[in-house]
Amino acid sequence: MLNILPFCLLLSITFDDSLALPDFGLHNLELPKNFKRSNDVSNTAATGINYNPDGTPFLWLPQDEYAGKTFFDRWQFFTGPDPTSGTVDYVDNVTAFANGFAFVQDDGTVVMKADDTTSLPMGVNRQSVRITSNAQYTTGLFILDITRAPWGCAVWPAFWTVGTDWPNHGEVDVLEGVHDNQFNQIAFHTTSGCILDANASFTGTIPVQNGQNVTNCDANVNSNSGCDTVEWSRSSYGPFFEAQGGGILAMKWDENDISIWSFYRAAIPTDVIAGTPNPSLWGLPSARLMNTMCDIPKFFANHSIVFDITFCGQWAGNSYATSGCPGTCPERLMDPANFVNATWNINSLKVYQKQLLSSNSTTTTSVAIPGPTLTLSKTGIFLSFAIALLFSLW
Ligand SMILES: *[C@@H]1O[C@H](CO)[C@@H](O)[C@H](O)[C@H]1NC(C)=O
Ligand SMILES: *[C@@H]1O[C@H](CO)[C@@H](O)[C@H](O)[C@H]1NC(C)=O
Ligand SMILES: *[C@@H]1O[C@H](CO)[C@@H](O)[C@H](O)[C@H]1NC(C)=O
Ligand SMILES: *[C@@H]1O[C@H](CO)[C@@H](O)[C@H](O)[C@H]1NC(C)=O
Ligand SMILES: *[C@@H]1O[C@H](CO)[C@@H](O)[C@H](O)[C@H]1NC(C)=O
Ligand SMILES: *[C@@H]1O[C@H](CO)[C@@H](O)[C@H](O)[C@H]1NC(C)=O
């Protein structure tokens, strides 16, 4: 490793501090001769290298990590009325920390929960939290590792991303459910002109209405139901997901598609655990919005990440009567004991950015890697040489 630096400098690439590139499994690897184009899956497995449909190779490099004691440093607590009409009071950061609705356990687990200690008269809002990331992202690979996601009668949580000026820059609901449901429901919401291609490859089910697949993502039609996909696994939301020790939700967003995978804990891919995620090894996603019928860069941009827990309202309220839950939603809200499972327990949220390994671009590329910073200049072609050199010398 120590011999690398001179070669890199030769290529006008500078490294700050000690070299600590993530281990992308590139050790002792001879990169393919024709590096720009390869469909060799076994090679992909060995390297963490992904390929665009046109054959361009790329890596998902770490960009941001939200975890542990510093988790809450880069979020805002939303305190407005719930846009989805929930019977909820979203509290500010001071109240959330003081009342124990948001905290970090000694073991590093980040907890966000609803008020589960206060008895309320009928019709009074229950306190809860909704947070929005300071950072905005346009494309990325987002990997959320959780041991618990909120559930229970009257409860409606979501982990999602959304652009400013909704719905102009889109919304992706990565994890969402109500009551004691067992199936995660993924949804995309856009302006007019984005359709979910039902022929794309994914394992989830598209809801059918009047004999037709609901594939129009336009937020202004179908009462803003968006285009949804329901996961097939009973362990993707609610009691079974929690009983499995939770798991990960991954959202891959690039110019080709927006795809969502969920894995309960025992099934988490080893490349994810290693911090070198390679979605091409994960099999079919649960949901996929393809660029064939939706111009992804046009409909999705500058997304913040959001976690929330609301109650009743447009989904949990309107579906309450048919949910099998006791009484009515407003009645359910009164007893705090009904909300002991309305809890996010988060191990980490990691965001990765796509780094092409060869291109004609002459712009300077900066790749932020936790810890030292790798700054790359000159052309992208040099980057591929550098990486090839780096790892052949490792
Ligand atoms: C709450 O957030 C504000 C800024 O949004 C910050 O100045 C303040 O320190 C935070 N308070 C707590 C207790 O985290
Ligand atoms: C999906 O494929 C089938 C069979 O090839 C075709 O008939 C149908 O029109 C396609 N649907 C869409 C939405 O492209
Ligand atoms: C709905 O989409 C599925 C693929 O997810 C397809 O098999 C089915 O034929 C479609 N149904 C209609 C009514 O278009
Ligand atoms: C996204 O944000 C950047 C930086 O603020 C801005 O330059 C860009 O125009 C935004 N994109 C869209 C589609 O609004
Ligand atoms: C909370 O979860 C536990 C464990 O699954 C379950 O026994 C209990 O009934 C749940 N309580 C509520 C109010 O959902
Ligand atoms: C780079 O750009 C040149 C001119 O724009 C083009 O001829 C060439 O094919 C491109 N090379 C690659 C590797 O894309």
C-alpha cells in the first residue's frame, strides 16, 4: 500500500492523510483488459464494480453516514401540521430530546418514537417526530439498517425522500405501512408524465383498480396514491419484520431506474455488511421505476430524506375500519399503551454516490470518503488507471 502514493501523484491524483479507500474487494484483482465494457458477472462479484446498461463501469462510493451519537446533528425536526392530515403534533428537537422521543442508546442505536406514556382525551393529537435531512441528494444509493420500524393499529410511519416544491421534484416512499400490516408498500409520486413500467423486472405487486394496474405516478390523479408496489414478503413491515431483527432497506437511484430492495436481517447481503454495496448481486428489487416510461432525471431531483410517525389521517385513518383493528382510530389514539411499537430503532443510514470508472469528462471529481478525502483531478480515464494501479499494487 505504501508504494502507491508516487504512482498516484504521477497521475495527478492526490490523497489526503493515509490512504483508506474502502475495501471494494479489488485486492489481487486483475482488472479486465477491456475495462470499459464487461458483462462478466463473476468479475462483478469479485470487485464490487457495477455496470450501466451501456457497459460503463462504476462503483458506489461512501458519501454520508448517519449513525450513533452524531445521528441527529444533520436533521431538522419538522413542526408544521401533518400534510397527510394525521392526528399528530410533530414536536421540535428540544421537546423530542427532553421527552425521550428521540435519543441515542449507549449501544449506538438511534431511537425515534411516538409519545407512548400520555393518556389523551378523544380527538387530541398525539405527539410524535418527523425529521428531514439537511443534505439533499440527486441520485445515490441509500441503505437504512433498522432493528425496528413503527407499527400498530392507528400507526402510519414512513422512511422516504422528497424534493422541494412537491410534487415537482418527486417523492420516493421506501418504507411505508399502516396498522399491523405485514407488507411494505413502496410508492413513487411525481408530476404528470411518469409511468411505472409494469414490464420492468421486480418482485412486488402493482395494485389493480377496476382491472387495471395503477401505474400512473402523477400525484394529481387517483387521490395522490402514486404508483405503488407492494412487497411479497411478510417480513417487510410490521410484527414479522421486527421479529426477524429488522433488516435493511436499500434504494438505488440513478439515471437508469429507482429500485428498492428490502432484506430481513438474516438475508442481508455480505457486500452491504462489508460497506461495499453492489446492487447487481442482490437479485431482483422489490420495486423498480424504470426510465423506459419515466424520465428519472426530469421527475426526481434534490431530495431530502425524511423519517416520520403519524397516526390515523389519510391512510391509517381511512383504512382503519377495514383493518381488523378494534374500535375507531380516534378511540385507539387515547391509550398510550397502543403505541409501544411505534418506534424507529436505527443502526445506520448510509448514502453512497455513483463513481464512474471511465469517462471522457474533464471536470474535477471530488469523492468524499469518511475520514480522509480522496480528490481526483484530470480526466475520469485517469481515475480508472489509478484504481487499476492502486489495487494491483495492494
Ligand atoms: C435544536 O435545533 C437548533 C437549530 O435548529 C439548535 O440550535 C439547538 O441546539 C437544538 N437543540 C437541541 C437540544 O438539540
Ligand atoms: C408488457 O409486455 C407485454 C408483452 O410483451 C405487452 O403486450 C405490453 O404492452 C407491455 N406493457 C407495457 C406497459 O409496456
Ligand atoms: C399488470 O402488471 C403485471 C406485471 O406486474 C402484468 O403481468 C399484468 O398483465 C398487468 N395487468 C394489466 C391488467 O395490465
Ligand atoms: C437542485 O439543486 C441545485 C443546487 O441548489 C440546483 O442548481 C439545481 O437546479 C436543482 N435541480 C432542480 C431540478 O431543481
Ligand atoms: C407490540 O409488540 C409486541 C411484540 O410483537 C406485541 O406482543 C404487542 O401486542 C404489540 N403491542 C401493540 C400495541 O401493538
Ligand atoms: C471521448 O470523446 C471523443 C470526442 O468527443 C470521442 O470521439 C470518443 O469516442 C470518446 N471516448 C470515450 C471513451 O467515450
